[in-house]
Amino acid sequence: MNLRDLRYLLAVAEHGHFGRAAEACGVSQPTLSIQLRKLEETLGVTLFERTSKAVAPTTACARLIGHARAAVAEADALLAMARSLRDPLAGRFRLGIIPTLAPYLLPLVYAPLRAALPALEIEPWEEQTSALLERLRDHSLDAALLATEVDGPDLTSRELFAEPFLAALSPDHALAARDVVAEEELAADMLVLADGHCLRDQALAACGRSGALGGTLRASSLPTLLNMVAAGYGTTLIPGLAAGAARDAGLVLRPLAARAGRVVRIAWRSRFPRHAAVEGVADVIATRLRSFARGAAAGAV
């Protein structure tokens, strides 16, 4: 039994298909199947129920897979520690980013990151907060850019920049005539994102709502919200970095009376060995966005 076979086991369990698992592992399907057969012989149990259409973990596999995942994670941590002793600012760096931040932040920071950290191969991964935290904890990501604080002693975080919210309105909306909009005035016809987006909860809280807005559209993406507002369907709150996309959609932007907003931070595992890489990425992003908080609200009109 070796770590390679355990990786094959985890790949099949994740993909539910030998062909896709083999492709993810960079080997042929026969090679992967043979190695898993050998692993089953070594362990003395059947790991997968095989049919012509699907592959399902057996009860024995379900009991063992946590140990396999822990063994692979510890081995990866050992390799990462060894790499960090050589050069923590080199090699692959898997960075998760929430969807309401990724398309607006990455164009601003990607070039500065490459210039400042040329040996670091940054791989962005866009998902909602809960999925990013899960991937951090199972070592699928090295760090994540979030707009919420992290819980638990296994994770830590650092604040990068404050991002103000802006009221996004169609040009003929009654509130578009205001220089400043009070958050609670948006609640009557405000559109929000679907469950799972941290921006949804933050927007509701900013407007004094503790629950969902009855009967309103709940979009799966911020561009959908912008297009619906542009069509006169309602109003919404957007993070300041999305101001350019909102203007491109023909929307009027107004600062908020109470200056509601969110704090963007970088989170990582407390025991992550390449702490210097996290700090290097954090320093570049914080420097690039240093003047943003001051200028975003002022340039809302």
C-alpha cells in the first residue's frame, strides 16, 4: 500500500467514475483499476461496487476513506513543509475566492501578484464561502479570499481591505435623484442573491432585515442582479469593486447614508507551513487596494 493508491481511492470516491478519476490522476483507466484491485487485496475488503453505469463506495470504503484522506493530507503537508524550507514563495498556490469578489478583484491584482511573486503559481478557485472553507480544511486550497470572519482554531485570517456597499438603481428609479440613499429605503424592492452567498445576508442586514424579502427574485450571480435592476425590476446593493460592471449595465450608483460595507480578508489553515506565501499574497492585495476604501464611495455618482 502506498500514497499513490490512496490518491486513486480518493479520486474514484470523489468522481464516482473510474475514467474521470484516472484522468484527474493523470494515469490510464486500466492502471488505476489494477492498482485499486491490489489495494483491495492488501486491505482484504472491497472498496467499490462496480456496475456498467456507476461506481459506489462500499460500507467498508466509507469507514476507511477518512483515514486515507488524513494520510494523504499529512503526506502533502510534509511535502509542503519541505518545499517551504527551500522556497515558500515558489510553486503552486491554490487561492479560493468568493463569486462576488473574484471577477472584480482578480483583474486588479493578478499582474501585481505575478510581478511581486514571479515564482508563485497562483491558481484561483471560485466558490461560495461554505465550499471554500471546506476546501481549506481538507487541504484542497492553500488560502481563500472571503468577506466573513472564520471560526475555529484550525483557521486564521487577516484583514485586507474594507469594501463599501453602493446602492444600484435604474436611472428612472425614484431614489436615483438622491445624492445619498438610506439603506432602509432600499428594502421595499431590493433584489438579493440566492442562499449561500454571504453578500445576501450582508445586504439584508445593512437594510435592517433579518430574513428574506418576500416575493423577490433571488439571483445566483451578481451580474443577474445588475441586469434585473437595469430592467427596472428593483434595487440592490453591490460591493464597491463591482461599480464598473454596474455602470456598464447602465445603472446609477449612490453612496449609502450609514456607509455599510464588508471587510475582505484572506484565510488559511493555522498550521499551513507556507505562511510566507500567504503573507506575500496578502501584502500585494492590501497594497493594491489601499486607496480603494477611500475612493469607492466618493466616486459612486
